Amino acid sequence: MLSTADLKTKIEAAIPGTTLKLVRESLLLENPNDLLKVARFLKESDLGLDYLSSVTGADYLTYLESVYHFYSMAQKSGPVVLRVRTDRQNPQIPSLTALYRGAEFQEREAYDMYGIVYEGHPDLRRVFMWEGFEGWPMRKDYQQEDSETLEMADVAWLENQGVKVPEPIKAKAEELEKQGKRALAQKPGQPEPQ
Amino acid sequence: MAFSPNASQVDDGLKSELAKKGIVVTTLNQLYNWGRRSSIWPMQFGLACCAIEMIATACARYDIARFGAELFRPSPRQSDLMIVAGTVTKKMAPQVVRLYNQMAEPKYVITMGACSIAGGPFIDGYNVLRGIDRYIPIDVHLPGCPPRPEALLYGLMELQRKIDGQEIETTEWYQKGLKREYPIPDFGPHGLIPKFNPEVWNPRETENRKERYGEPILIGRKDKAPNLDLPPAPPRSAAPAPAAPPPEPAS
Ligand code: SF4
């Protein structure tokens, strides 16, 4: 098994135009569009990394990241860790499903939790949360609902079902509606000075 | 429903005296409740780790059969007791309410574990319901994470005590107009709609969590991210050992 630095030189030599960066024990791919080429090289060259064990999303506040762990079943080597960064506003990364079938559900999960769009994925839908859920719950700025305060949608639903909603709860919901606010859980705190 | 011990009209001393002679004195209520309490059929479903403990309770060592509740039924139509054993995720909650609605009267519910009572360790999560008592009424709450099998047996005994206190003439399920079906929540854009059913549950007036443990300590974990360009922080065990205690003064 090559060291990470040797692997970096090898990949850069084999695929001209790719730039990799050493991040701790992993390789950061500078241009996400090269991902498919690099993954194909890892799989089909003599490295033989034929098993993609995980596709993970991560939120680093200023960017989103997708982390890949490759192993070789034939050579019993690995993992090779590859990172790809993308911006938060319009996160797009090429999908590896065409190369590794196993990536399909893992990419769906990263999409579900972080909203990373894997281009070329055959069926990019939510996998854990239901259809119609809004927002990306594992992102650090996700604002959770306050589960103790009813909103007007809840009140309307309950009254539609014939449930009597107590006045104070209803008044609170109407108040929120008037201000155009949602009932949100307490915000995450300020970071401690480091 | 109020709990009242179902005392027989017959003096206890006299009763045992008669029993020695082979005469059994009872009331219809007692006989009826004895029959019901001794063959509670729980529903066979588990939601998370607590279910493993429920399975252990049903196995030979703890043997829930001693209390007559060994017949776990795979259908809500055939069961009297729902043991909500485990984490109720928001995705699962509508099914749990639906199962409750499908059970035949009389029906009882035990919530097993911190998760089904109030969300447990996942109380702050976006995905876990903060207690199934938001949608259906509960008879016995059984705290623990997970409760030991003995605790589940104790919970069952408490339920039996409750059954003992019920009377045929006044029980709810023989009354007219009993409504024990609750609306099944829907999936909304941010969680379940409604967040709770005010017929069954209302927000507490005092914040027990804050009262007991004070304000939450906000460490801002969600506003921080590691900087990968810096070398990783050393593991805790690598921290310098505390200085050795000063040597004993020579005497
Ligand atoms: S209360 Fe604890 S043991 Fe039970 S389901 Fe929740 S986490 Fe698991």
C-alpha cells in the first residue's frame, strides 16, 4: 500500500490536470469535476480499489464536503480517503453511482441530510426523511421546530379533525401567524472563545 | 381514570376463614378483573433497544408468563396491551397511533424507556418524537434507558393493580360515546402535524428540565467546525500528566 503522499503523486501523474492536496491522512480533490476520472483511476488501475465503503456528507460552515472511503477487496488494502468540497449555496458533486453501485443509497443519504446534489445520480430522492420535508437537518444552521408550540397549520389540522384546541394555545398560534414567524427551538449558542 | 382498590364487601378475615373450609367468596368484579389481569396479551412490536429488554423479559429467565402476559400477539386486533418499547421516530409515530386505534377495547399502553416517554437521549433531535403521550393516552410510564426486565415486570404489576381497581358498571368501554381513537398525525414540512394533540397532552406550565438542571449550557457546538489545515488536536490521554506530589518532608 502506498503512502498518501505517494498516492497523490501517482494520481496527479496519471491524470494530468488534477490537483490534489494532502489534508491530514486524506486527499482533497481541488476540482469536483475531476472526481469521476480520479475514481475511475482508483478502481481500474493497479491500485484496484474496487470497494467504496462510505460516502459521507459533512458541514464545515463555510463549505460542504463529501468524503469517500475506498478499499481494495482484491489486495486487502485501504482505506484511501478522498474529500471533495463544494459551496453551501449550490452544492453539486458528480455522482459515483455509475462506477460503484453501492454509492446510490449513500449519496441519497448525504443528499437527504446535507442537500448535496449528486449530478448523474439515477434516483436522487430523500431516503430517511419523508417526501415534502423541507430543509437539510444535519446542516449546522438547521433551525429546528419548537415542539411545544402549535402553529396555525397544526390548529387548522386539529380543528378539521374535530379536536377542540384550547384558547391560549390557539391565541399563541394566531399571534405567531400574524407576525409571520415560525415556532423555532432555541438557537445553538455562541461559540466559546478559543 | 382514578385508581381505587377494588375491596370486596366481605371481611378479609372471614374470607380466609371460609377459604380454609373450602368456600370461596368473591364478587363479580373481582372475578372479572382477575380473569382480565391474568391474561393480558401484549402486542408484539418493538421499536429500538428497549425491545431487546422486552424480549429478555419474555424469555425463560424473567419469564413474563408468570404474570399471564406471555402471549405476544402480532396483531393489534388480538391484543390488550401495547408496550411502546423504544424510540418513536417521527416517521414511525403515525403507525403507532394507528395501531393503538386498531386495538379492541379494553386497551392499555405501557411506555417503556425514556425514549417513548419523552424522547430520551434524542430529545433534542429533529427526528424523534418527544414522547408518544402527545398522541395517545398512557397507563403506565416506565422510566429507564433501558428499564431492566424487573422494571417491566413491575410495570405490568402496576397495570394489574389498575385493572383490579376497575368496575364493570363504571368502566369506560361499556359507556356510551366512548371515543378512544385518536387522529393520526401527518407528515409536515418541518415535522409532524400537529405537534401534539391537546386532547391528550398539553405543554407543561413549568419547564421541569430548566428548573431541575438550570439553563442549558450552550457550547456553540453547532457554530464551530474543525480547521482541517491545522494538525489534529492531541488526544486527551496525551495531555501532560499532573505534576508529581511534592516529596514527603524528611522527618
Ligand atoms: S430508552 Fe434507551 S434503551 Fe430504550 S429505546 Fe431509548 S435509547 Fe434505547
